[in-house]
Amino acid sequence: MKQMVKIIRKVDVEKQYERILRLELDYELASLFEAMQVKDEAEMEKSKKRLKEIQEELESLFAYE
């Protein structure tokens, strides 16, 4: 029974982490769009880098499903 509760908690934590990553993804896409509007190269690169990191984190989450 304890093992079952542990598994359920792990799944809940992973789902919550995924939701947080997706919110970050939306934020970074908005930031990238804004940086593109004002042609801020530094901010565009920063957003692209963070988007790549988020993508890798999401991929690693789904690799264990």
C-alpha cells in the first residue's frame, strides 16, 4: 500500500512539474515574440536558450512514460 501511495505521489509531482514547464514555455514564447517585435537580439537569444532547456526537460519527462 505504501508503495502505491508513493507511485501516485510521484505521478502527481511529475504532472505538476509538466504544468509548470508548460507555463514557462508560454511565458518564454511571449518573451521571444516581444523581443522580436523590438528587435532585441540579446533577449531573443536568451529566450531561445531557455526554450531549448524547457524542451529538453519536457522530453526527459516523457522519456520515462
